[in-house]
Amino acid sequence: MIKAVLMDFGGTVDTDGIHWMRMFEQAYSMLAPHVTADALRDAYVRTERTLGTGGIIGPDFTFRDTLKTKIGLQKSILDAGENAGIDAEAILDLCYGRVCDNIGRVSRPAIERLHRDYRLCLVTNFYGNMHRVLTEFGLDPFFESVIESSCVGVRKPDPEIFRLGVSALGLEPAAVVAVGDSAGKDIIPAQAAGCRTVWLSGSAWDNTGCRPDAVIGSLAELPDAIGRLHQ
């Protein structure tokens, strides 16, 4: 009997299955078409590594603040090469607007439906400000626990972060479904922790070796997909 859901945030709740590299590719192609794909990928990877060292994103940062910081770091890298001249504010407005629209139109309604029947826990690689982000988007009432990598000292794809989520709920892993957009960081390690899984395929970044219990193309499909797992 499924009693709870562990949900990923980045690439799942915020973008409904679109990896953030894809989000940036779309934004830059519209607003900074002179930036090459290789240069953008390099700036994206280097920015994520920089943020992963900690101390840059504060616990009071909103999602918009976090995104602004990321795009600012990308701009500094691009400006140092041959891809200078991006309008960071315009890219921020476009990306943040898409996230707000997606959460309001897709993610929040799906999470509200899930909350009626299941206990919810967020399990995410993030920067220590997830509680502030959930409040920003009005999602905080739905999650009874938040397991955030920078706060617990373990990151996906380590299965231990999913075990922490299961433990926070006080349940057996078999009673929990994990949902995420990444095969390597969500589905495979959650299975290793003993959970059942639903893969949000979207525009997936990776899908190697992914054998989930169910596959969905949008979070809007998630409540019904979990319901079918009971059958």
C-alpha cells in the first residue's frame, strides 16, 4: 500500500520534466542567439560546480534570487570569452516566468491532489534555501518534510538521501514512491533505497538503465499513475 511520495524539485516541480540546461538553451536561443551551444554548456557546468561549493546562495534566497545568481555567474563566464553581451535580466525574467506559470498551471494542482491521499516529502539537491522557495510558490503547506542535500550532507545519486526521506516519514520503503526527472539521480538510487518509482521523462537529461514502475510525461499525470500502482 503506497502511503507517501518523495518528490524531486529541480527539473520536476519547477519545470515539469525539462532539464535546466534545456531551459537555458531555449532562453538563450531567443534572447542571446550569438552564444554558442558549447559556450553555454561550459558556462552552465562551471556555474553549477561553483554553486556546489556552497556559501553563495543564502538560506533566505528566493527561487528568483537563486536563478538570478546562476545567470549572473553564467554571464561572467560568457563575458570573459567570445560570447559577451547577454541581457541577464531578460533571460531571468523569461526563465522565472516559465517556472511561475508551470508551477501555477501544472505542479501545484498535481501536488494538491497528491496531498489529499498521500504524505509528501521533498528530496532534492539544493542550496539550503528550499523552505524559502516552497514558501515563495505557496507549496510549503503540502510537504511535511524536506530533505535538502546541502542541509543533510549527502547528495543524489547517493541512495542514502532517499533513505533519509523514508526515515523522516517513519515508513517502510515499499510504502513510498519516489518521483523525479533524472534516471541516474532519482530513479536508480531511489530503487536502491527500496522505493517504488515514477519517472517524469519530459526532455530528460539521462535515461540510461532506467526501469521505473511507471513513466509520465507531466506531473499532471502523477496522481493517476500512482493510483494505478495500487491495482
